[in-house]
Amino acid sequence: MARLDITEKLAVLADAAKYDASCASSGAKPRREPAKAGGIGSITGQGICHSYAPDGRCISLLKLLLTNHCIYDCLYCVNRVSSDVRRARFTPEEVVQLTLDFYRRNYIEGLFLSSGIIRSPDYTMEQLVRVAQLLREEHGFRGYIHLKTIPDADPNLIEQAGRFADRLSINVELPKATSLEKLAPQKQASTIRKAMGGLRLRLDEAEDERKRSRRAPAFAPAGQSTQMIVGADGEKDSDILESSATLYSGYKLKRVYYSAYSPIPGSSQSLPARKPPLMREHRLYQADWLYRYYGFAMDEVVGATDGGMLDLDLDPKLAWALRNRGRFPIDVNSASREDLLRVPGLGVKSVDRIIDIRRLTAMRLDDVAKLARSAKALRPFVTALDWTPGASLDGAHLARAVKRPAEQLSLF
Amino acid sequence: MREVVLRAPDDYEGWRDAARALAEGSVPPEAVVWRVADDAPDLFVSPSEGPSDGPRRALRVARRFVDLAELVACHKDPERFAFLYRVLCRLQDEPRLLDITTDEDVFRIEMMAKSVRRDRHKMTAFVRFKEVAVEGVPPAYLAWFEPEHHIVALAAPFFVERFRAMPWTIVTPEARASWDGAALHFGPGGSRDEVPAEDATEEHWRTYYVNIFNPARLKVDAMKREMPMKYWKNLPEAQLIAPLIRAAGNDEARMVATPQKTVPKRAATIVARADEARATRDAPPPPAVHGGMGGNGLDALKREALACTRCDLHRFATQVVFGEGLSTADLVFVGEQPGDKEDLAGKPFIGPAGSLFDRALGEAGIDRSRAYVTNAVKHFKFEPRGKRRIHKKPGVGEINACHHWLEEELKILRPKLTIALGASAIRSLTGQSASVLSVRGTVLTSALAGPVFVTVHPSFLLRLPDEESQRTEYARFVEDLRAAKALAANGDAGGLQATGTLL
């Protein structure tokens, strides 16, 4: 095989990495060890998106595979061993050089490195760790590093990965263990869960150590995340959301990323030929938010679905409200924070502001509308100083009245 | 009419000093004109003294206002300084004003601050440095940027912090910031020509941009919302956007329609070899030559149990938590089910209840490493709540489904005495339900385990509300453990006659 130059490798290995939805550079804490002379880099809490691709995704990190050679045969993956995709492999030094070149020009916040499995899980993990170690120790790099973690790898390697990386992630890939058996025969849901559980124990331990001593070494201070592919095996939204609740509650994940299954070149016959609507992914993120920030139990969210599928035309909070009209209207001037969070059109920030303002002055509907994301959605569900929704809450046409027009995708 | 002339468009300190003096003198907002030094003077205002000062007053300013004002002072709105002064004056009479976010002025000050924050954020995102080689010294980095507001000084500290070892200059139409590796300098604005048009690395960056883009999911509006077109002219990757969008439909169709031509010849061999390596790794260790038969029996049983799907709990738990301890133990402790920590680590009794249990065992003179500890149910049952899992009591169905494993464990272990910790253990060991407190401290007979001594589950001790009952109940628990130890030691002397009955 002809040797590829860096540009060609970059093309192959960025292309191979693009199916991973995660790109966040948020949640990291500045590194405590003193800056190395000649070092480079900093961490901002919220992260920075340095560019956007026309797929609407933020480009914050240099997202690469170290290699797309792989000994596994996961049917949904473009890099499976039986795929005839073009292959390439970076040396750790090449990835380090590209990261630094991009970072110095302010193109990126850091590196997100993953890899196909070559030789063995341990060997592959060693290579990933090597890149992070070179960046931190040889080049004094203080930017963001996210390493994909291979669940079967030796715990010592994962320990090292956590020392150098800000975030670690293990992909659950598919929401149901049975789908994984079918589509990813070399992966096991139980191994993946155990690895995540082990990671959580280690993260807890590191946090405790850091509380006791400022000098305790950091371990993946931006925590762990994971990704699930949506729409590859006919699973329902309820399966996905139940799985997410399990992951958030058990493994304290910072994020579960949902990635709508993307048709891949030369894809296997046992996969759907069509992609799921992107709106499905969006609704899943909204439902995920309700669980994490709005105090919803996942079975409440699932209870407002149609046979386990989220309504593509209604955001899940509105769908829930329409099925629980008996809990409305809610008085913005007296309701608890928990109840206000249930009002369609009110976000966490708006609710906190309402609570600040109403201590000083009773609120009118216009005042609430100023804070809300959507005044139209909100009106039937609240009472204010000068407003009661009257019978509109019971009307059969309420869903149509409060629905926002579906978002259109446009070309220009 | 009074006129205040500020040094620069982002002169927050100048505004603050003047505003403080004016507000202390109760000068009304209508009586002040604010101007930046190189603006043309307002023709309708004479720089003469205005109306006489009102009464002197002490100023009160919330920290939150100062934070907002620092940002708003950098806004491009020519009225910003007058506006800030007006809000400052209002704050003297309405100290809680800023909490009323629905007020027109408060809404406006927040919106202006937000716009400046966003502009600063976009500057940290979209500045693109070009490397300039300099003979004999490290390369310098130059960037041209066109911010919306007067934010060069506001944004500069970010670049200092991040690129400390790198000499850099950011040129904007209105001002420039330079870092020489030791100090930050500000200077006059410049032009795009001062910065080289190209940098060799941009070719790599564009290669990356093209390939990280997924043509199967076009969301142009989302992109434009976060990366408005006004920034595009200074982004080396932006020239690719239009052609990528035009080609996207075709690219996606090609991805779907491309049937795979060939399966790589070595694929099957590679998969087979990987499967074999995994099988070798997961295979049971060869039987130990001198090891007790029982130990190996437990190991084999455990391996079998790890794949258990006898009830639904396996779908959500992390793993089976099997019993642990000496295969020849005299004492076997049976709890209810693993908790959060046990589920994560795969070991029984290591969480908060486990620590308490260990302490009590120690006080009762029982060596845990000489005993065997297991649970009636081997998977964790819980309710997900936000970032926590709330323990749920296992149901009879789950206890029955899991009974198989306890039965097999006890067949191998054949202990002198089994200790049931709590109701779920009683249920599994005797097949009957009983209130723990009614049979506590007695010995029951179990077809499965022989004599069963009953006490509470250590987590019961953790749930007690007050310290007093915690102390007495803990002491009772230790007493129970001592009694169990004594019973097992005198077992052969007939100490293990059933003393309790289940009705």
C-alpha cells in the first residue's frame, strides 16, 4: 500500500471520526499543576466552538481516529473490519503535531481522540494514552483532551488515560443489549456497563481525594460521557430514554449524546437504508433535558409518548402538559419552582428570574412573556395578575393552538 | 449642560469616575452629555457649566451593576454612557431595580451586556492566527479580526492566558493588542493588509473541515445562527461552506447507494483471531491442583451467574454481585441485594451498610475473611432519579427468581450456621415471609440451609432517625452477631435447635 501523506491521513481519519456526535469542550477545570515554561493552552469552563460545519455541529476539538483499521465487525460502523473503506493510521507524534499546529492558530480547544481496535484493546489504549502523555508532558499542553476509552482495556491504562485527559468516554453504542449482540458481535453491553461503573467509582474517589488535598492528582476532571446511535435497530424512544436514565443515575455521565444513525457507504443489509428524521434526535435531547434539569422522572416523559415514540411535532414538555392538563393552570405569582419548571415555554433561567421578580412585584402576563421562550405556548398554562386562561386549557384544539411551526431546513 | 469627554470608546474607568462625581452631586441624567475623545463635539451643547448641583449624597451601587456596566461600556451604541448614567441614577432610588428584569431599562442593560459578552466569546472563537516566520527567533502569530463592539481590551486576557509562550498580535479596525511573551500592549487600529493572507496550516484545517462535515445531516440555519455570516470573511474554512452545501445531497445519495464492492479478504481471519484471543482471556482458569473442590465449584457457579437473566433486573443493573468469602466458612451471611456501590464494583457489602457491617463483625470478634457474605438477590434494584439511584426493595418475584443461585451457593458451602440479615433473606432461605423483629435472635430451620439465625440488615441501622436509637440498635446488632458466633461454635453440642417458628 502506498504511504499516505499527512493531508491524506487527515482526510481519512477525520472522515472516520465524524459519526461521533460529541464535540464538547465544556465542564473542564483548569489544571492545577504549574504551567510548564513554553507550554500552551487554557481551559474555559463553558468551552468554545471555534467553527461550525454545514451540518450545524460545532467544531470545538480536533476529532480524529488514531487509526480506522479495526479488528471488530460492528455493522453500523464505517470502519468495521469487513468494510472496504480506505484505511490510514497516524503515529502518535503526527497527531500531537497537528493538535499543536491547530491550537496555536486558535482553530480548536483541544483534541478528541478515538481509534479503531488494532491488535488488542490494551495495545490500542496504550497508543491513545501515548498521544495524551506526549501533549501534556513533552509539550506542556494545557488545552482540552477527550480520550475514547476502550471498555476491555487494562484498568492501569484507564488510570493513565484519566491522568492526562479532561474527559473520558465509553460508547454504549446502542440502547438495548440485544441490539448490540446483533449488530456488534464483539462488544458486550455488560463489559461496557462494568467499565462505566468502574470509571464512576474512580471519578468519585478522585473527587474525594481532591477535597482532602489540593495536590491530589486530577482524574478526568470533566467526567465521562457516552454516545448512543438512534434508529439503527428499530428501538423505541422509550428504550433510549430508559437507558439514559440508567446511565445518568448510575454512572454520573455529564452527557449522553444521541446520534441519529447516518447511512454509511457500503452499509450492511441488516441496517435501515434510511436515516431517522433529525427531529427525532432533537426531541430526544429535549426529553433528556427534562430529566436532567426540569425534575421530570423518566417514566413521566415516557408516559407522554405515543407507544414509546416522542411526538415529532410537539416538544416533550408540551406533550406532557397536554396530557396532564389537570395540573394547570399554574399561578406564576405563587407556584413552587418545581411547578413552574413544568410550564411549557418556561426555561430554567426564566423560572429563576420569575422567582426573583415576584418577591418585589406581582407579575402580569406581559412580564412573564418577556422572560419566556414562547409566550404563545405559555398562555393556556398559567395565571398571572391580569390573566387566567379560562376555558382554553380544556379546548380540544389546544395542541394545535400552541404548537410552533416545525422548523424548516433551508438551502441558500 | 455638562460635557464629559472620555479617553477611549471603552473607557469604563473614565465613565465610572465622572459618573460617581456627578451622581454624588445629584446631577440629573438630562443635564450631562457624554462624548469619546475623538468624536466630533455635539453642536447643540456648549461645554459650559450646567445647572447647579443638587444635594450631595452617598452612592450605593450593587456589584451586579458594576459587572454589567463594565461590559455595556464596550457596546457600540453611542448612547451607552448616557444610558449607564441614567440607570445608575435610578438605582439610587430603586436599589432592587436590577432584579426586575421586566423593566425596560433593566431589559436593555441586560441585552446590551449579552451582546458584548457574545461578541467577546465569538472573538475568542473566530480569531485565526497566521504564523509568521522570523529569522532566529520563534515565529510570531498575527490575526485580523473585526469585532462588533469595542472589545479588544476586554478579550485580550483570554489570549494572554492561552498563548502565553507565543508572541502574538491581534489587529482590528479600531485597536490592536500585542503580547510579546511578557507584557500586553494596546495600540491603534490597522488594516487587513498587515496580516498575511495565508498560512500553510490552513490547508490542513480546510481538509479537516471538509471531512468532519457529515453531508447526511445538513442544518445550515443552525450553523448560521452560531457562526453568523459577518464573520465568514476572516475564516479560512468559510470559503468551503457554499460548495459543501451544494454537493451535500449528492454525497449523501452516493453514501447510501454505494454497495460495497468487496469484503477485504483478511476480514474473516482477523475476526476469528480476535474472537479467539477474547475467548482465551475470558476462559476459566485451569483448576488449581491443591485448591479445595468447593472453591472451584463456587467459581464455576459465579461465572454461570454472571450471565443471569432470570428476572428483569439484569437490564438496568451494572452486573451480578455474587457472594464472596471462604468456601469452607462456618458462617454464611445473607443480605438483601447489592446497593449502588456494590453494583458498580461487583462486590457485596462494600457501601455504607457494608462498612457498618464490617465494624460490627470486628466488635463481635468475627473475621469477615473467614466467613462468606452474599445476598438473596444478586442484581441491584433501583429507581433512577436525576444523578442518583434510589434503592428499591426487591419483590417476591425477584427473590424467587434469584433463589436458584443462593440454593446452589449453600449446597457447596454447607455452613454450620446461616445468618439472615433482614426480611428478604428470611424469605429466600425459608420460603416464607416474616417480620424480622418478631423472629430476631431466634434460630429458624430451613430445608435449604439448615439452621438460620435471624437479625436485622445493617442498612436498618443507617435509617434510624436519632443517635440514641442508633447506638442501642447497633449494640443489639453486635450482640446478635456474638450470639450467632457462639451458636456456630457450639453447634455440635446441640445449640442449633430451632428456637423460632414462622407462622
